Amino acid sequence: MRETRSNHKYLEILQRSLVAAALALSFAMAVAGQEAPSPGAASNAGAPVALTLKRAIELALQNSKDIQVAKLQASFADRSAQITKSQFLPNLYAGSGAGYTYGIPETPGGRAPALFSITYEEQIFNEPLRGQAKELQEQAKSQRILLEDTRNSVISRTAAAYLELGMVRHSLDLLRKEQGSADQILEVTQQREKENFELPVEVTRSQLIKARVVQRILQLEGRQDELEVFLRSQTGLAQDTLIEVTPEDLPGEAEQEGANLVAMAMQSNTSLLADQADVRAKEFRLIGEKHGYYPTLQLVGVYSLLGKFNNYDQFFKTFQANNLNAGVQVNVPIFSAQTKANIALAEVNLHIAQANLANKKNEVSAAVRQKTRHLRERDAAKEVARLELQLAQQDVAVLQSQLDEGKINLRDVEHARLQENEKWMLYLDANFQRQQAQLDLLQTAGQLDKVWQ
């Protein structure tokens, strides 16, 4: 019996110990889980974002604040045009003009005071007003064209920043290699100066070469930071996101369109299209004002619930509480000096718009020709830079073989490598300048957004 009781007691103690150990283990695991981040979270925290040129432009079009403002302005222009157009649609109003009357019942608006009234208005034929409505509709179209111009500007800025960032990073890689060559040149020169084979001025010259390389590295690192901040803001990425770009050229469609850009510019340039819309708007306004000599026709209707306390029975033979008047209101101009003045003003505005359009056509035509020539010059400059780079690479190969044969020292080879890196950076800059000239030409011709569609 005693043995049974002791066994039960032993089992209870063992069970309590196991429960306590399990609780302690679960608590320790929970604390460890809270303190130690998961491997996935740790790896995603600082993971860089790889962007292609097309993806960067897509993100910029989705997140650009300039495009959002342009969309709001286009929406505002559409709503403004609807205000005038709404007068040719049914308009029904309800209200009350109840009040105290002493003498003849009337209100400041000329209508009889009523407990309740309903008014109906609809313009049927009013050409000056219709001309204003069409003018506002064309101005709304012009605002939508300016939205496309904003999209083109965002595409151009984003593409230029992306391409320049790739160029800057490539140049930084070359400069860091150049810094290594400058260190070797300085080391060799200092050693030769100690052995009295070089003058101290050569050491100073080598130090100057190294200092210039360091200066350019700092300048390009600053430019890299500016471009990264700009791309993050344009694409909607977080400010601590690392961006990876790949060296690439503009899409092939940009090259194929180059031969036809001059002819296409007169049909697709956004500034030109906006001025054409402005001319059409002024033409509609002038047509409407000229038709101001025609009669105007308006549907009207009024229902009034009158109160007897407004002294109607003292000034009218009979009193009726419910009253309805409906019909048309026709105005026939006999002599209207205002119509004549409106026509003259509309003609002046149309002439101004036509002159602006003619000037814009000349500007666009000249700009396309000038930018086409500039692009050809950039092509030639890129080819020159390529050949200079090729020549510098060949010089390095020749000097390297001479170094292997013992004919020259290491400093001469490193000097040649410095020149090769300089030619590399000149080639990268020439390539970027050509890309920027191509972007400018595409934007002027109104074909920039079509390249990435």
C-alpha cells in the first residue's frame, strides 16, 4: 500500500516537472522568435531593386506627381466645360419666396412671393452660348494634350536619369581602377626618386594625377547620389532602396522612327496640337458670336403656391393658390451693340491664336531640323570616341608586350592604362550625349511615348 502511494506521488512529481519544463521551453522559444528576425525578413530588408529602363519608365508614369497634377487639371477643364453645356439640358429648381407684404405683392426678382415654387429652364437655341460651350470643350481637349506632354516630359527625365546613372556607375568603376594605376605610378616614381633616377617634380606630378582621380571619384559619387534620389522619387521607391541599373540603349523602335521624325513632328508634337485645339476653340467662339443676331429660344416653366396673406385679394379680382406657367421664351435682337463688340473681340482672339499656331509650326520644324543635325553630330562624336578608345587599348597591348620584354618600366604601362580609362569615360559620355539628343528629338517629334508602348 505504501509502495502504491509512493508510486503515485512519484508520478505526480514527474508530471509537474514535465509540465514546468514544457512551459519554460515554449517561453524560451517565444522570446527567441521575437528577438531574432526571420532569415527572409533579414534578406529582404536591404535587398536591392533591379530596374530595367522600361520598368523604370512604367513606375515613373504610375507614381509621378506631375502627371497626377496634370490629370487633375484635365479633369478640371472637363468639369468647367460641362457647366456651360448643362444650360442646354433640363434644369429644375425648387424654392420658396414667402414673406411679409405691405402693399402690392412683389419680390426683388420681379416674381410674386410664393410659399413654394418650382422653376424649369432649358436652352434650345442660343448660338453665342453654344459657341462658348464648344470653346470650353476644345480647351478641355487642349488640356488633355498637355497631359500627354507631361507624360513625355516624365519619360524623358526618367530615361535620361536612368541612362546617366548607368554611365556614372561605369565611370566610377573605371576611376577606381585608374586610382590603382595612379597609386602604382606614384609608388614607382617615389622609388625611382629615392634612387636618384627621377626629379622631385615627377613625384609631385604623380601626386597630382592621383589627387585628380580622387576628386573626380568624389564628384561622380555625388552625382550618383543625386540621380538615385531622383529615380526613387520618380518611381515611388523608398528612399533607402538600393537601385540596380543595367547599361542599355534606347529601344530599337527609336532608331526605326528616326528617318520619319521630321514629317511626323507636324502631326504629333504636343505643343503644336495644343495650339491647333486653341485655334478650333476660337473658331467655335467666333461662329457662335456671329450667330448672335439670330433669335434665342428657351423652354421655361414656373409653378407657384401662393399665400392669401400676401394681399393678392386686394389687388387682383380673384385669388388662386396653385399657379402654373409653361412655354417658350424667345428673344429677337433688333439692334445689339454688345453682339457687334463680341464678334470683334472673337475675331481678334482668333487672329492671335492663328498667329501663335503659325509661329509654333515654324519653331517645331526648325527644332526638329536642328535636333536632327545635333543627333548626327552626336553619332559622329560617339564614333570618334570609340576609335580613340580602340587606339588606346591597342597602345596598352603594345606597351604590355614591351614590358614583358623588359624594354620599358611599369610606370609607362600604367600611364597608358590611365589614358585608356580616360578614353573609356569619354566614350561613355559620348554615348550618353547621343542618347540624350535622341530623347530630345523623339520628344519634339511627339513620338517619345510610342517607343515604350
